[in-house]
Amino acid sequence: MSSEDITLTAGDAEVTVQPGNGGRVGGLRVGGVELLRQGDRFGCFPMVPWCGRIRDGRFRDGATVHQMPLNSPPHAIHGTVRDGAWRTARVTESEAVITYDLVEPWPYPGRVTQVVALGADTLTLTMSVETYDSSFPAQIGWHPWFNRNLGQEDVRLDFQPAWQEERGDDHLPTGNRLDPKPGPWDDCFGMPGGVDVTLTWPGQLELKVTGREEWVVVYDEQEAAVCVEPQTGPPDGLNTLPRLVTPLEPLEAATTWTWRRL
């Protein structure tokens, strides 16, 4: 099937899915109000087969060292699938299933499947990475750009992480865990009970980002938007906390956004 944009609807919510632009959710409108920052690089894009930065673009798999392109020098950032065109596998009024076959520069064959499911007050994103060939380390995550302001007051973030990963001068975790510090952030946090972050646009909308994974990166250093990124491991996780995709066991993750009017 084609890579044309897909529009999903449920209640007064509308989602645009863009298979041809990296498999991203290009927009989420609730009652006609757009919650995601607009633009080809924004919306909410999938981070696969890694999340955040890989130190110097290199990761080790057994005795083999692989080099990824340095698209955020001196590091490689946010995976490869956001740069490719996905294929549409199935669409209903409120759900889309899209797929992407991993290609170079990623050194292993595999398939990524993303399901975008819209309810009247929820959006659930589910992703899996599977292989029928060699096993390989991978990560799954999402990088939403939520508009900081919907026309009134700026959004407020509320979450209770168990720890914050200490960030080195190279923007990567040092391996030390700290008590959470106040923002602004470009930082990774640990939430062992699962990701649970509330965004509140006062007088307008409350939105919760939840998921079973225990890692979330919060980035709020830009004026236009804030990012709440649930993921299966920390930045540089292919080296420090790899999750293995095998022919018998795919890597799977999901995140749900739930909202209510205020």
C-alpha cells in the first residue's frame, strides 16, 4: 500500500499519521486544537532501532563494532527509521498499522511494525522490532513535540521519577544516578513503576503520557515545545543496557496518551 498521509478520527480527536515521513504522527487535534508542534521534523516520531544518542556513533555487538552515521556530531541520534518511508499495512477509521524494513546503515535485517490506535480521549502507540535472521541489540522509543502553549498559559510538567541519570558534558549519561533536579532538562529519568508524566495546559487540557517502560527523556530547552520521550532504555543504551531482538523474541513497547478537558 502507499505511504500517503492517513487521518484517524474518534470523538472530537483527529490524528494524522505520516508513513512517508518517518512513520511519525504528524498531528493530534482535540476539539480542533493542535497539541503537537507542526513541521516535517516534529510531530511525534518513532525512535528505532535506538533512542537518543549513541556515543561517537559506535556500538558493540559481541566482538563486532558497528559505526552509525554521525547525524548529531560527535554522536548518532534517534535511530534510522524516522528518515525512511514506511508502508501502510492496514487502516480503519481509528487505527493504522504501518511497517518499515530496516536497511543500511543499520547492519541487521529486521522489520518494525507500529500501530497507531485512536480513542475518543486516548492515543496508543505500539511498536515491535522483529528479525527472522541474526539477533541484534535494539531500542524502541517515541519523540513527541508537544506545543508549549495552546494559546493561553504555558504547559506544566508533573512527574515523580525515582532518579535522574547524571548527564556528562557530551550529553550522555555517565552511569551515575542522581536525585531529580529542577529543569530545564535534556535528561533521562528512571521510573521503575512505568512512565507516568502529566502535561497540563492550565484551563485547557490535561494529558498523561504513560507506558510500562521505565525510562523517559524530558527535553524542554526549546521555546516552542516540550518533549516527553518514553523509551526502552537510556541514551547510549545499545552499549550500556542493550535489549536483544531474536528470531523467537521481538522487542515490543507501547505508550498511551490520555487527555481530558479542564
